[in-house]
Amino acid sequence: MDGGAQYNPRTVEEVFRDFKGRRAGMIKALTTEVEEFYQQCDPEKENLCLYGFPSEQWEVNLPAEEVPPELPEPALGINFARDGMQEKDWLSLVAVHSDAWLLSVAFYFGARFGFDKADRFLSESQTKYTKAVQPKEEEEEGLEEEDEEEHGETLCGACGENYASDEFWICCDICEKWFHGKCVKITPARAEHIKQYKCPSCSNKRSRP
């Protein structure tokens, strides 16, 4: 394999770039370059895996020989099911396992380099492409005390309380005020499905005749 082993992301931003690059490569294999991918997954060959690389390239190859491998391994033997099911269903199955692998690699880096709770929250939010991130994203690594000082002036638009690094926050796309998730009854899971968030005040304004 050419690309993955030498790249070692050590910050949240680098892990996110790593995730995006690997994901882009695997999407190529499953969409625009699917014919080549299909041909490489010959059921007559040994157990094959689909790898995505940070360089946005992909590769079908045998799993790593070392045990345990440096990175989590993708689903093994994807080629064996190729001719036993409809092509669309087979590609969907590979896609599901590929998503699981991408997340496992991102969490591997997070665990290896000891991201704290705030870092992990930011990493998960970026990976899921949601706007529900902490106010004024931290640009430099520092102690939690410094983080509290940096964001101490950010107030919740609902309760008026200060920013706290261990709480979930979401920003209104209309008035651009930040809110505790609990104050506006928005959970991180629900925020994943919100394309444009409007706080209760802005929602009420737009609904009036």
C-alpha cells in the first residue's frame, strides 16, 4: 500500500483532513471509478480490502501482514460477495463497511494522541459535517483553564449563562447567537440532521403573518 502508513495526524484538524481524504478516495472507488474497482475485486483472489488514503486515492489490496496492524483494518474479503449479489447491493454493503472503517481510523488517531473531551467533541462534529460546534473554536492547544478564559464572555442566548467546555452548544444561523443545547432542546444527535438551525426567537419571528 502506498499512502497511509507514513501519514500521522496529531491534531483534530489533521485527523479531519485525513478523514476527508480517505473518504474522497473511497467515494471515487464506489462511484466514478466503480468499473475499475469492480474488476479488481475478483472473487478468485484472496481476502481483499478497500483502502482509502489521505491523498484522496484508493486501493484494493490484501490486509496488512503485521498483527496487530498499525491502523484498524477495513472489512476483509469484500471480493468474495461480488458475484453473489446484485452489484448495487454489493456496492452498498462495501460503502457501509467503509464508513465504519473511516470512523474507526479517526477514533484511533484520537485515542493514540490523547485528545481531551473538547477536542473529541470538535473532531466528531467536523467528521459529521454539522455546524453544531463549540463557540469560537480553539485555534491553539492549551490547558482547559485557558480555554475557559478564552470563551468566558460567550453567553447563552436563552439562559444568559457563560460558555463551558463540557457542554454542547449550537449557533443560530439567523441571529448568530449561541445556545446551550439543553436550553433549546437540541441534542448532538438531532443537530446532525439540521441543515440550518433557527433559534426559538427567530422561528417565532418568521412564522408570524
